[in-house]
Amino acid sequence: MTLPLALTMGEPAGIGGEIALMAWTRRSEGLRPFFVLDDPDRLVALAQRIGLDIPIAAIAQAEAAPGTFAKALPVLPISLAKTATPGTLDPANAAAVLEAIRRAVSLVRDGRAAAVVTNPIHKHVLYEAGFQHPGHTEFLAELAAENGRVPTPVMMLACPQLRVVPVTIHLPIRRAVAELTSEMIVETGAILARDLAHRFGKAKPRIAVAGLNPHAGEGGALGKEDDEIVRPAIEALRKLGIDATGPWAPDSMFHADARAGYDAALCMYHDQALIPIKTLDFHGGVNVTLGLPFIRTSPDHGTALDIAGSGRANPASLIAALKLASAMAESSAASA
């Protein structure tokens, strides 16, 4: 039996529920069966609100999802403390949001689902309810801990034309430059290479490493970091047997001809990675967490509270996340 994908509810006041409903209506587009960890009554009301005639089927276990998927959207029930109102955050429902994530991870780790696909959460309302993690990724890393060891999660953004990984993520530029080290680049690049091989079917992954400064420092004229930090990291990656090249001038490594020469770009900071991929495929980009003992993908957008409940949300990124999670599961199984 094909294992289903476990899709979390995300923030119930956001667009996660409606894009899940919309994705199910497009199940004939090659989607692997998935089930949602959510409140079935909420999804029934939401479908009615946005004018979708979708049968909702509460299931008792993940194994029931594949047989149900063709005729109804399978939902593994998670109870909300309060009725969710689109666009209106309520910390009372934070526990349900987190429980959906915990159960999804548990089901995948127990071999009852193929991958975790997460709908967007709203960190601010979770903080109000006592959430202690910087974000989704760090929470998932804690859930992945084994024998007290928490793995290092790595964020990848992927679309059909490009895969990018930023070494530093949500930091101001000043801090990103100050905190960047060769060790960080090597650790991130090694995790990237391993997952490209095992989860993306790239037997000999090629990684293009971006320079930090314009023109990759231009021999030190535009900054010494590329020669002192980035280049030694590339040499260390190559000693590990990884096909890493660079540092490449960031302004000339993302056009079509350049992209044909690598499987993923390792970038030094957030916008260096995210601007090119969002320019290429704003609606279809997928957020992937590498370095975990399970597969996790997510739409590359937020909760969109301003349009929640209107039926105007675009499900393209969620559909891409579901398809990529399925492809990664197949590659993992083939490489096992």
C-alpha cells in the first residue's frame, strides 16, 4: 500500500484549510493520497463558506486515508478549543496547531505515513500561548531528537528550475556577515549533499557555492570574506568527496545556463537565496527541511490572514509541496 502524506492544519485562522480543500479537488493531477490533521467540523464549515462541495471523512487511523481519498478528503481529527474564525487569531487554538504537528511527525516516524507536509503557522499567536521555539523548523528538529541529540535542520527552497539553501537565515545583513563561518558552510553543505543523494535521486550532487560579496570579493578588492571564509569551506567540502564549486559571483549564477551546471545553490544569506527562486516561481516554490530523519515540505508562503475564508487563496505552492514530498519519499525508498 502506498503510504499517505500527513498534512497539518497550520494556523486555523489562516488559509491552510482552504488550500487543503482546493488541493483535494485537484487530486487527479497525480497527487499521492494525503490526509489532514484538523477539525472535521471546521473543514465542513469552511468548504461551505468558500462554495466547495467536498465530502469530509473523519478517519480513525492514517492507514484508512488511501482508501478514502478518491471519494472524500480524509481527516484525522484534532479538536479545536474554540471555533476558528478566518482572519482572527486565537491563542486558545495553539495547542491544537502544535498537536497536529506532533502527531504528523509521530505517524511518519512510525512508518504509517510517508512524509510530513505542514500548512503555515502564525508564530506570534503561538508565542502568546507559550511556544518556546523560534519557528516551525526548530520545533520539528526537537521532535526529531534521538538519544538527546537534536539534528541540525537546513532550509531548502525548491521549484522545478532551482534549489537554493541559505547558510544564514533570518538574520539582519550585518549579523549574517558577522556570524558566517567556514564551519557553518561546511556543515550546511554536507547536509545538503547527503539529502540530494538520498531524497532527490542525485547520486553525485553538484553544489554551486555563492560568494558573499559582489563578484565573490573580486580578489579581495570587494571584501576578504570570500577568500578567508567561503573558499576554505569549499575546499573542505571537496575533501569530503562533495562536488562543490565556487565561490561564484552571485549576480551571474542564477540564469538558465548557469543553473544547468549544478543541482543546488548554497547561498550565504537569506535574500541571496530567496530572491532568485521567488522571481522564477513565486507561487510554486516549496520549503523543504533537510537534515531530519523524516521528510518535511511546506508551502513557501504564510497564513495570509487578510484573504482567509474568501476562497481567493492559491493552492499551487501546497500542491507543489505535496508532489515534492511524494517524490522525495520515492527517492528515499529507492536509495534505502
